[in-house]
Amino acid sequence: MLSKANAKFIKSLQVKKYRKQEQCFMIEGAKSVLELLRSDFEVVQVLGTRDFLESIPHGAPGERIEVSDAELQGLGEFQTNNSALAIARMKPNNIISVADQEFALVLDDIRDPGNLGTIIRTADWYGIHKIIASAETADFYNPKVISATMGSFTRVNVFYTDLPQYLNGVRHKVFGAFLDGKNIHDVSFASGGLVVIGNESRGISPTLDRYITDKITIPRYGEAESLNAAIATAIICDNLRRG
């Protein structure tokens, strides 16, 4: 049975301050919860309808609490959730090192949670499992980010840091998306490197310019002013995997 205190705790995790305080975050929807249960995250609770809880393997982690559809919709961020919700513990913000024969994304001030979630999902699709993000980038554990990843949050690690300091110490090629860069169709990405994606409206920060070894651009054939950051990321990832 769901207590009032537990319901209050769950709803508080929609706010970053309380997520940080409790070191816990919320996952909504049957698909994402099932992905969580197969991951290395520490699961605290699984709340679900009777049908959903009966579908979970017997040895799955976490306390199980049966709730109604109405209770689920009242607890979470999304009213369309009618199957499951889970609470898990955050992972420590451990530094990410990138191997020579590996690609990683660097996110410079990606503020929109939907964009961040889609970028994480896209990275997972292209087999990129490491993201280095600026401190101003949206919170990985924001419910909107987690929802947009469609379960990919369990396979992609995000490390928040000071980007100039981080890039100053790398030996990889650093590709950066600019309007005046080299046509991405003519770029040789080789077998590894870092790809910097800039802010949705301002692009890559001037403070990062000196660390970009290869400026690239997605050629424009129409009249649109710019591309959405998540879409640009997908196009770049597709091209680097072709190479």
C-alpha cells in the first residue's frame, strides 16, 4: 500500500534540489522501468499495477508496491503513465576517460531536457556510451530527460564537468559543429574522437574554440536558420559511423 509519506517523497523527486538531497530519481513507464531492472542501477522501489508487478521476474530488485492507474498518474510527471514507476539511486559523477578507438559526445550547455534525452537515446543507437557535459547542461536525472531516453539512460554514462578544463587534457581529435566548418560528408572521422555539440541557440561557446581540432558542418540545402541540437547530433553520429 502506498503511504502519504512515500507519495510525497516520490513527487518531491520531480525537483532537482530534492533529487540531489535524496540522491534518488524517478523512472516512469513500463518500458523504462523494465530497462532499469536489467541495469546496474540500484533500484529502491517499483510501483505498478497488479498486471505489471506480476510480469516482473521473481528475483528482480527493489521493494514492490501495488498502485492503481490513478495513483500512478498522480505521482509522476506524465499523466499518460498507467503501468509502472520506479525509484532508483543516482550514480556518482565519476570522471569519464575515452579510449583511443572510441567516440564520445561533449555537450556544451544543452538546456532542453527533451533534447538531452533524445541525444542520449541517439548516442545509444549509434553505440556511443560516454557523454561529457557542461555544468549548465540539463540534469541527467530530470524526469523529462529520463523519459525521452526510452531506457537508454541505463546504457549511456554522463559526466558533468568544466569543459575547458576537461578538453585541455585530452589527446583525441575534437570535432565541433559550426556553421562555417568542413562539410561533414567530406570529413574523415577515423576510429575515435570527441564530438562537441553546442547550445541550442548560441552554438559552441567561444571558450571552447581553442580546443576544437576539426570544425565540421552539416550542409544546408534549404532556408532553415538552424537545426535542432538533437537532430544535428543524430546526423553527425550517422556520418561518423559511416567513416
